[in-house]
Amino acid sequence: MLFVFHKLIKVFYTLPMFPKITKILDYLINYKRIYRTFSVKSNFLY
């Protein structure tokens, strides 16, 4: 079990997956910010 976990960690580190995760997080944060500004603008319009 521990060996498999170690192997998974090794694979996780060898794959360029961590930057993708951070990119996704950044995207989500930006999306939230954009959505908030958009909602504020729509409130001003109506």
C-alpha cells in the first residue's frame, strides 16, 4: 500500500500536473472576480 502511494507521488511529480492545478485555481479566482464585477455592472444598468 505504501509502495503504491509512493509510486503515485512519483508519477504526480514527474507529470506537469501541479502547474495545471494552480492554473485552474487561478482561473477560478479570476472567474469569480470577473463575475463579481459583471454583476456589479449589471446592477448599475438595471
